[in-house]
Amino acid sequence: MKASVHRSFWLGQVLDGEDSLSLAGSIHADIAIVGGGYTGLWTALRIKKAEPAADVVVLEADVCGAGASGRNGGLAHGWWEKLAQLIAICGVAEAKRLCETSEAAVDELERLDRDGTLPSDFIRGGKLSVATTPAQVGAWDALLALCERNGVDPFEPVSAAAARGRVDSPTFLGGVFESSAATVHPGKLVRGLRKLALRHGVKVYEHTPMRALERATPPRVHTPGGSVTADHVVVALGAWAAGLPEFHRRLYVVSSEVVVTPPIPEELRRIGWIDGESINDGQARVLYGRTTSDGRIALGRGGGRLAFGGRLDRGFDRNRRSSEDVAAALRRLYPSLAGLKVEHDWSGPIDRTLTGLPVFGRLGGHPKISYGIGWSGTGVAPTLIGGRILASIALDLDDGWQRCGLVEQRSLGKLPPEPIRYAGGAVVRRAVVRKAAREDASRKVDRLTHSIAGLVPRLPEA
Ligand SMILES: Cc1cc2nc3c(=O)[nH]c(=O)nc-3n(C[C@H](O)[C@H](O)[C@H](O)COP(=O)(O)OP(=O)(O)OC[C@H]3O[C@@H](n4cnc5c(N)ncnc54)[C@H](O)[C@@H]3O)c2cc1C
């Protein structure tokens, strides 16, 4: 991977030329973690907590947070919206436990922010999932019914008026509110994790890309300046894992774009967007947004460009055309902001699985190489659980996590091989874009567009 040159708004605020070490020479470690995002860093910290004497090394191609962890929307919430998919994978009891633990991960972020261990501008504002076109109305009904059947109530149904009472957009038509959700500053979170890991004795090597992974015993990671031979290697590469042959049929990568406005505190007060709520809509290319501590709106949209064969080019750092599409969505949500120019825009890669949930296991069955990938756009809070699972596998802990329902999942299907996947994906994506554009304009969607758009890899429905 080449170093990203275009940084997110968040990283731009926190990268301050701290000392950074690159690997030179060949070393041994108890555990080598490849990838310095939330997954890799939480794993390092969990390992150090369980075994303070363990020699843990993190290898990061660029700087920690250069990937999705420093570029995301910062919406911190649990897996409740994926309850149906979790039940399909691991049954009701384990699904509920994982959802509860993911909600507790938001609490942990709050505690770490409040006690100064990991400051992240944490705000518990809740998340408003809201229909913005008539076609999206009722998008959460099946989920609400599933929650009710299973005796849980993480979501409060909200009418159009109630939604607009929280954050006023003329497009809001009602949906659900998840009060446990929060927002964080993604850059502060990931760079804070790096600092914490260093403080706990983890060796963090930045600008140190893995060039090859020797699947030997013991495994060895080769880098431009040397190598690390480790008792155990953890692959925490996020979207970049799509380049490994083991994941070609399990992982696909799509871009997501984010735009940030200048500070508009007066306008936010007028809209009523002042309590730190985050929002998302109900379309396939989901729109998500939040405010920042200095009174800006950050709005993003998923389901952007597909990566051919998992290759991530510079278009996954920035794509002005897609960003303009997000800026247009912002103007549709808030016509009063029509004259406003966005100040920042960037792209990031989303590592998607067919189920929309991450997968954990041993790479190609190798007992000493594990992986945790496929966050599918929901990783800010759930990667805390990822760290627990990967630490448990790496240290062979008897804490239940290495046998949790997301480890060595039964296969719910495979992605088609390239180039069929890319070509087919492009056709489906065009239909999804066309369908959303017509729905936004209150126009009828033809049957063919509807059917093709329906082929988007779907999670099991509630
Ligand atoms: C634009 C965008 C918006 C998002 N919004 C949200 C949100 O609001 N809420 C939410 O919950 N989730 C969101 N996500 C998802 C969330 O950011 C991810 O799930 C999470 O950051 C995954 O962390 P990770 O450590 O697994 O991956 P990453 O943070 O991508 O870390 C992988 C690291 O591996 C490094 N790397 C790559 N190749 C190599 C190599 N060869 N050798 C060594 N290192 C390498 C990369 O530089 C990168 O730092 C969003 C993602 C994006 C892209």
C-alpha cells in the first residue's frame, strides 16, 4: 500500500509530527499485529492487559489511523441493527449477547473518555435512523418486530414530527431512535489508542508495510526494512485484507465518502441539531451524519466505488465526484445550506462481507495466524469486541471469546470471483444510484431498475 496523501479532516486535526518508528532489521516478537487501526490497536491493548509481559509489535504501512479508523464518521453504536444477521449466524442467545456487548463497548468508550484514559470527544447523543423518502418509510419495521419478539427494545419508534423535533430536516419522515448511540472524534480515538498502546509497552512501527506473510511455523512478516518472526501473527488489515488470497471470495471493498462543512453553529441551532445526535437514512447507499464539537456537519454516504480484486487506488482516499454527490445530499436534507461550500472531503474503504458482520478465524487454518476483518461500515465501537476476540485467539485464553459466534462462522455463501464480481457489482450499483435518485425526486422507479437494485448483496432480513 502507498502512503495516503489526502488525509481526513479528523486526522488533519490530530497528526502533529509525533515521533514515529519504522522497523529496521529482523526481530522476534511474541505477537505481531499487522495493521494499526482500531482492530490492531485494541488487540494489542487487550493482549497487554491479559499478559503484560508479552512482547507485542504493531506494523502499520502508513501512520496509525491512516485507514478507515482515521476516516470514519465517528458514529459509535452497537450491533442491534444487525440482530437478524447475527441470529442467522450464531442463534438468538449469542446474537443478543453480542449486541449487548457491542452496546457495552459504547459505554467503555464513554468511561475511557471521561476518566481521561482515551479522550475522544465522546458525546452520547443517540442515533436517529430516519426515512428521507416515502420509499424508505417502514424500513425499520421488521427490525422493531424482531426486537419485540426477542424481548429487547434498543430502538424507540419516532414519527415524522418526533424526528423533526430532534433534528429538523423537511425530508424526515419518521424512523427509529437508538438512545445508546454516541459520536466520537475518530482521529482522537485512533491516535489516542496508539499513545495508550505505546504507554503499555507495545512497539508500534509506522511506515512499515507488510510486503509478504510467510505462512510458516513460526510465521514471519516481511517488511521493506526487515522482518518480524512471531509466535503468533494477527491480521488486522481492514479493507486491505481483500488483497490476501484467503479473502478473495469473502470480502469486497466499496468506498464511502465524507464531507465536512465550515462551522455553522447558528444554523445548527436553527435546525435544532445541538444535542450531539447522529443520523442515518434507510437507503442502500446509506447516508450518515453528525455534528462536530466546533459546530460543523460531517455527512457521509456508503456504497461508493467498488475495488477491483480488492485493489485500493488513490480514488479510495479522495473522489471529488462522489463527494459532490454527498454535498448534494446535504443540500437536499437542508435546503437552507444550499449556498454553503463544504470545507473538507475524503474517501475511505469499507471492508464488506456478505452478512455485513466481521469474520474472525485462523488464516487458511494456520493455528498461529489469526484475522479479524469485514466490519462492513460498523467498527467504531464493535472493534473493542474484535480486540477481545483476537487477543483470546492469539493467547489461547479460556475466556470464551475465541469461541464466540463470530469466530470461524459457517459460510453463508461466497462472493463471485473477479472479473464477474466487479462487472456485476458495477451494474447493480448503477441501478441503486438510479433508484435512489428517482426516489429523492419523488419519481417512479421502473421495474428493471428495482429488480437490479435488489441484487445488492443483502443481509438476511429480520
Ligand atoms: C468513510 C468511512 C466512514 C465510516 N463510518 C463509520 C461510522 O460512522 N461508524 C462505525 O462504526 N464505523 C464506520 N466506519 C467503519 C470503521 O471505520 C471501520 O470498521 C474500522 O475503522 C475498522 O478498523 P480496522 O482497524 O479493522 O481497519 P483500518 O482502520 O482500515 O486499519 C487497517 C490498517 O492497515 C494498514 N495497512 C494496509 N496495508 C498494510 C500492510 N501491507 N502492512 C501494514 N499495514 C497495512 C492501513 O494503513 C490501516 O491503517 C467507516 C469507515 C469508512 C471508511
